[in-house]
Amino acid sequence: MKPLPDIDTAPTIADEAAVNPVAGIDQTKGDFQYKVDYAFDAGTGLTEDTVRYISSVKKEEPWLLDFRLKALKTFLEKPMPTHWATKDLENIDFDKIRYYLAQGQKPKRTWDEVPDDIKQTFERLGIPEQERKFLAGVEAQFDSEAAYSNIKEIVAKQGVIFVNSTEGLREHPEIFRKFFGKVIPTGDNKFSALNSAVFSGGSFIYVPPGVKVAQPLQAYFRINAENFGQFERTLIIADEGSEVVYMEGCTAPKFSTSTLHSAVVELVALKGAKIQYITVQNWANNVFNLVTKRAVAHEEAEVKWIDCNIGSRLTMKYPGVVLKGRKARGEVISIALANDGQHQDTGAKMIHAADDTTSVVVSKSISVGQGRATYRGQVHIPRHLKGCKNNTECDALLINTNSRTDTYPAITVRGDKNATQHEASVSKVSEDMIFYMQSRGLTEAQAMSLAVNGFINDLARQFPMEYSVELKRLIDLEMEGSVG
Amino acid sequence: MSVSSPTAAVGSFTQAAFDAHLAKVSHLPAWWLDRKRAAYERFAVAPMPKRTNEGWRFSNLAALTLDGFNPAPAACPFAQMDHHELGVTGAGHLVFANNRLVASQPLAAEAAKQGIIFDTLQNALLKHGDLVRAHLLTQPSKLGSDKFAALHEAFLEDGAFIHVPKGVTAPLPVGVFHYACGDGTAVFPHTLVIAEDNAKITVADFFRTGSGASPAPRAFACGGNDLYAGHGASVTYVAMQDWSRETLSFQFNATLARRDARVLSLNLHAGARQARHESFSQLAAPGAHSEMLALTVAHGTQEFDQRTLQIHQAPNTSSNLLYKNALLDQAKTIFSGLIVVDADAQKTDAYQSNRNLMLSDDAEAHSLPGLEIQANDVRCTHGATSARIDREQEFYLESRGIKPAQAQELLVFGFFEEVLGKIEHQELHDTLTDIIREKFRA
């Protein structure tokens, strides 16, 4: 093995063009930049040196460096999955992307410099004052130390480990190494390999047997510049009979200077455990959001993914559950909203690997303007199982005449002791409904917003209250100017 | 372009075999021979389907060999064949064996007087060249079998041609029989149906192996049909595929429905070792309707691979797809369907449904129902289910003293009747029912 590169001699940025990886891409939401001095910066482009550099900055053990290097090799070998996925993936320029940044200093931007329309967006979404500064990039870190340590203190008393991935691997290798990379192997797909090579940030959570974590754990609260990192890696282990709810993201637009976000999230629900994982994604319109999320549910365990995608240029994300133990249950609730220039390619995977396992997929998508929403799903029930059931429902709502939606499910059933059901429908907002509301004095846009909110209402209700309120406001916002 | 290109397999269908085939049909119009030559070129350079081809997802690619077949099988005398006039007694018949016409019964005098043409494709190419040129194999192959569709066009020797003039209703269905006799035989059946404006016709295609020889002869069947329905026309097409259990079968359908036209096609799949069926419906003008139906009885280790595409190109069009599969033993079925609604095809009403009845613990059903919608004022739904017979219904019948085997048969026929009931012609309906019953009792 080559000696680790010294930090001082790490790749540096040659010219200004390379510094801004979003140059040349239309950024309607995130078109502001600010000068930030990064303490650690791996430069642009991806080579073995980049990976060694990241590993050395994080002071990782040799096995992890090996893991990263192998992953890099896999990433480089794997072709783009464009034989089934959108050709837009070919527009990702891997050489212009920064693979590692660690912020050392606060940005120099002030609140006064934040554009008015962004301030208005925060206002209308009802984002707390403190959080706004963080989201707008005024503060490098969201100042909620008090709230964070409070939660951490409460859960730590129960024996819950809630740390970032670097800390988790360093301080609790006995727990995390056992499960790390096991649910989603490096070679699962090109982007899981990429994440395995360059990951930083994300959460590591371990919930001891029988512990029911009372409040949802939020990545949001954790103070860490890596929080909204491009290549976060999250691993949650719920030991026997435990329960935990985890939330990531927020409904406010996230301004990002990176064009590629590729996370890997692995969940392990041991016997009788329950995990609920809630995501609200609202990346800027220039971001490729290519995420691999999968859970393993052991005997009588329950895993529920609640996944809401509003932002990004292209999202490809199919949360999955491998139902490994008898009577395990998997559920995916998915909401996608695709506006002009966006493609939300989302769905679910349910792999039944034991008897009497059940799974439910409910997906609702809304296409606005020239937006494109795609449902892609897989249900797999292999031979000689019995009592497995899957129910899938996909509803798509098209707002404008040029909106687009697709549905591509794949269902495999073997044997005569299981049952699957898949149903999908595509429709537009009922004219009668709009007419009725307009006759009651609502404008067409208000009526449309109300109808769209009604369409997703039964799913939105499953979100925590503050999220569902923000989601509703966000839909109002997105629907503006889409009619009339 | 070289035929011996290392990337593309031609199997038994070599350049020499193609040249020999061309020599046999050299009396046909030059444009047709040119098209055949171009088709052979496409076939010879196209690679075999690969694992990464989405259009072949879940298919058994290893068994798609083109080796060991006879592209020019010897004639098969009619007397040696086990021919039945299935389902269309009294109507016009054409009987083909090993790509050649062996028997025929002309249309009733009344039908002929109305100007209905029912003839072989070879005769039509000579006598009605322009009609054939406008409709024969003119639709693109969009469902993955470009290579095999090109092979079909290259080696297509003869088939049936049906033309119904404007405003004419054919009094009876017409029947076309295709037989493959002998081991290794390659057949390329084709049926071309042209229903002019406001015409009406029912056509039945039967695909069978010539005799009940044992062991079952190994055959290669690569057939197609073109269904054209002019303004306000109505075409009903029924195909019964009952090749020997050692046959590799391809069937390509292209349906084009014009303004207010209505096309119903029903495919019964019973035979072959591995059978791929591609059905492509174009709803080209307002008011067009396509009814796409299929029934499959899958036994033993049979594989039925069905791929469909319904394209709505104009406003106010409708389509309804219902594919029902019954799976026994270690059989495998694949249904992959796609509804495409073009941007200006507002007020489309499209439905797609795949129901798999699992009758064995070793059977395997794959369902890939898809939608691609680019217009907003539409009603598009699809559904797919895979399950066994409802235990409660079974219990109810048994509680009434009906034996389990009989109860199962009744419930399976109940499952199929939803599709069979759409066939208005009673004799055809009964024939289909009989074939299914025979398959179940075998």
C-alpha cells in the first residue's frame, strides 16, 4: 500500500472553473454561492488518492481503507444503468465533483445578503428563525445545541448510541462492523459503490433490546457540517423488540453547491423490532439524488419507509425491505412531486424471503408543468414460501397538459400459497371539484392546491405534524403559477 | 455487412438457406424480394437478446437457439395430417402445412360477390400488390424481437390475405390453419387482415403440429399478423397456438385502428416449449378502440412470454387489455405490458390487467404492467394479481357435493370465462373452451 498522502500535498483546486461544480447548470433555486474556507478539501475528481485522502483525514483503520478502495474499483467497473434508467445520468461529470469537504470555518455571508425570494419562501413555510439562517448558508451549523444535547442525553440513558458514521465506526466497531455494508453490498449498484468509496457523514444508531425511543431521532438536530453531505452513510440497528423513528431532511429548499448526492442507508430490524424512517427531500433543482436505501426485517419485525421527494433534478430512490424472518412486515409510503425540469424516479422493493411475510406499497405522485414522475417497483416472492402477501397501490396526478408520469412495476410470484395485488391509476384533478371550489370563491390556483393536498392527505397525515404542515405549505407554493 | 459477423448468430438460417428460399419465391414482385433481402441483412447483423435488454427481462435466453432447424422442410401431404375444421365450419378455409398451401375452401358465393378477397399471400402479392405493400409488415418492431421479426420477414413464404371492401360485413368468420410437420421444421405463418372503412370481419388462426407423433417433433415457428381496421371498421381476430410441446414459437402482432374502428384480438396460448408473443396496438385516430385479450394454460416446464404495447396517438381513443394465465406444474409466464399515451391524446381511456392463477407450488409468474402517460386528461389504470383459487369458493362448491377436481375445473373456467365471453361467435367460443378443457385433462 502506498503511504497516505500528507494533507498539505492533497489535491488542490487549480482554477476557479473547477471550484464551482454547478457552473453552466441553471440553478433556479440555489444560485448563490459563498466563499467558504474548508479545513479539509479533497479537490475535484475521483482517484485512489482521493479515497486514501478521505480515509486518512478520518483516521480510519486499514480495513476501512481497503473497503473503500475495493468499492472504488467496483464503482469504476460498473456501467451506468442506462439500459433501464434515464439517459440523464450520462450528464453527471464525475471529474467535476468534490468528493469530500469538511467545513472548518463559518461562512462570511450575512442574513442581509440572502435573496428576498428565499427569505419569503422560509417565511411562507413557517421555518423557525434560527433554522432559516442555517438553511440559507448564513451559519455553517444550525445552532440548536441545546435541543440536540437534550435528545442525546435522554436516549443515551436508555443505552441508545446516536453518533455520526465516522464516530460510530471508530468507537463502536464491535456493533457496526457486523452490519456495515451487509444490507447493501458495495456492488449492489454503481452508486452504492461510489458511496462506499467516499462516504462521510450520516448517522449510526444502535437501539438496545426492548428500548422504545420515545422521540423521533432527527439528523436535523445533530450538529455536523457533514449532515447534509453528498455521500452520507446511515446505519440503524434496532435490537430485539426495540422501536425507533428516524427523520432526515427538511421541507425547506436546501441549497447545495454540489450536483451529486448519493447516500446509502441500511436498516436492520432484529426480531420484533420496529423502525420507521422518514425522509423529506427538497434538494435544489440541479442535484442528482441517487440514493440506495434498504432494510432487513427479521422475525416479526416491522420496517416502514416514509419517503417524500420534492426537490432535485433527478431522484432515483427505491427504498426496499428484505423480509427475512417469519411474519416480518415491510411498508413503503411514497410521495413525489415533479415540477418543471424535474424527474422523480421513485418506488419500492419488497423481497419476501420467509413465510407469512407481508408488504404494502402506497405511492402517490404529482406531475406539474413538464415534470416527470416515475414509479418503479419490485415485488419478489421466491419459491416454496407460503402465506406471503403484497399489496401495491400507485396513484398519479397530472396537473398540466404536458406533465408526464410512468409506472414500471415488476412482480414475481412463485407457488400457489402467496398473493399479490398491484393497482395503479393515472388521472387529473376533477374539473367538477375545481368548479365547485371556484363557485365558492376560491381562485383556480387555490382550488388546485386544495385538491392536490387532498390527493396526498391520507399519506401526509402519517408524517410528524410539523412536517406535514410544512409539506402542505410547500405544495401550495409549488402549485403557484401551475394553473391559469 | 458480413453475414458471418461474429457478434450475431444466424443458426440454421444461413445466407445459403436464405438464397435457396429467395429462389423459391423469385416469381414474386421485386419490391417484396428487396424487402426480404433487407430483412435478412437486419436479421444477420442483429445480436441475440442479452440479459441487459429490458424487453427480455425474466425470459429464458439460453433456450433461444436458432440451431438445428430446417428452413426448407419437405412438403407435408394433406392426407397424412390430422386436420379438423375447428370452430369455423362452413366458412372459407386456407390450410398451410410447412409454409405451403395444402387445402382450401373458398368463401361462400355470397361473400365473394360482395368483393371479399380471401387468398394466399403469394397470390395477393401478384394480384393486389399495392394493397399488400401498404399493409404487410409495415409497422415497426418495438417490443424487443427485431431480430426474429426480421427473420420472419426474410423467410416468410406464404400466408393468408383477407381484404374486406368498404361497408361490407363478412357473413361468416374465415379460418386459417398452419401446420408444422416433421422434426426440426421451421415455419413462418402470416395473416394479413385489411378491413376497409366500415367493414366487418372475424378471422381465426390455428397453429398446430401436423400429427400426434410421439415424441413431440421439435419445431421453430416464427409467425406474425397485421390487423388493419379502417374508419369505423371492426376486426375480430382469434388465434389458437397449439404447437407441439417441443416448439420454439414467436408471434408478432401489429394492430392499427383508424377513426372509430374497433379491433378485438384474442390469443389462446397452449402449445410450445417456449413461446413469445408480442402485441403492438396503435390507436391512430379519435374513437379507435382496441381490445387485447389473451388466455394461457401453462403446463410442465412451458414458458410463455407476452409483451404488449398500446399506443394512444389521438384523442378520445380507448383500449382494454386483459391477459389471464393459469399456471400448472413448473410452468413460467411473463407478462410485460406498456400503455403509452402521447402528449396530444387527451381523453384517452386505457386499461391493462394481468391475472395469474397459480395452480402449483412450482409455477412462476412475472408481471410487469407499465404506463407512460404524457397527457393529463386521461383515465389510465392497470392492475396485476397473482394468487391461487379462492379457498372460500372452493369450499362452497365442495360443500354442495362437488368433487375437488371438478370444483377446481369449474373455478378455472369461471376465471377464463371473463375473456371467452367476449367472443360473440358461438362455435369459436366453444372451440376455445374445448381446447382449454382438453389441456386441463391432459
